[in-house]
Amino acid sequence: MPKSPQSHLDPRQPLVVDTTKLPRQPGATRALSRVVPAPADLGLELISVPEGSDLELDLSMTSVSEGVYISGAVRGSLSGECGRCLNEIGTSFEVSIAELFAYEDSTTEETTDDDEVGRMQGDLLDLEPAIRDAIVLTLPTNPLCRPDCPGLCPECGVHFDDLPADHSHEDVDPRWAALRNLTAESPEAAAPQQEQYSKE
Ligand SMILES: [Zn+2]
Ligand SMILES: [Zn+2]
């Protein structure tokens, strides 16, 4: 399989990690603790990590024979909209990361696809795809402000929390409601209108 062209990693990017200080002897380990601004579009349509909010990396890097293994936790905040009532949701998350980044020209790099195993570029590796995958996998596609959110009345759009328990709309179509009021208030006035209807 031809190798897909990779853009060069920029060490100034907050989620690009420079492993220069990690000795390349298998077993060598270093902590990777930092707080970085969250990249854009980290999440789903209804709930995501606000761009630029704090993303706390609490990871360790370990040298293995074929590359660098990154594991630990990533924490941050989420904001979104309840899928039932559209109220704002603000919450936090923690996801686990466990990802191998293969050295350039290692057997692992040559025998795997780059969507299976991460790739190093020299001493650099990019954590963003792994963090993105971990976060997106844990997010609900239909987030709720609370598990038993009753949502909005489909007729009037008011939150069921703010409506009496027996709230209902008998007349779905406002034209029928108008007609009924007319009939009830003045039967004579309603008569010609009903004739009109029947002629159409
Ligand atoms: Zn809700
Ligand atoms: Zn209603």
C-alpha cells in the first residue's frame, strides 16, 4: 500500500508532543502533564468541548521497542444543548487514552495502517486524533439536561416542567378552534360560513 502523504507536524501546536527528552530505551518513561487550549470542532453537533477551553492532559509517555506509548487521562469541559428541551448543558468529562505511536521506519510502521497505529515524525507525535476519537466515542448523540427531562410540549413549545400535569391541546388545528368558537358563540353567524365550506 502506498503511504499516505503526511503533513509536517508543528511542535508549536498544543497537542503535538516533542519526545526528545524521552530516552529511546524500552521502558523509559516521562510524565506528560499540561493544560492546552481545546482545538475547534472537538465533539458532536449537540455537545462539544468549547474551542479554547482548558484541556488537561494527565498522561505518561513510555518508550517501547517500536515507538512511544502514550496513556493516561484527558479532562475538560463540555457544553451543549439538551436534545429534548434545548436547555444549555454544561458538564465535564474525563477520557482514557492508550495509543502507540510507531517510530518512522519501524516494523510496526511498515506493517500497520496509520489509522490503526499512530505515527511519529522524528521525535514529534500528534495527540489530537487520539484525543478526538476518545472524546467523540464517549459523547451521547442525543445529550440530555437530565436523564428524565420531559422535553417541550410539541404544540406550544413550553417546557413540560413549566406546565400543569393535565396540560393538553384539544384542537390541533387553529382553524377548527376558530370555527368551533364561532359556532358556540353565535350559531346564526356560523351557518352561512358552513354553507360556503360545503360549496367548495
Ligand atoms: Zn432537557
Ligand atoms: Zn402545550
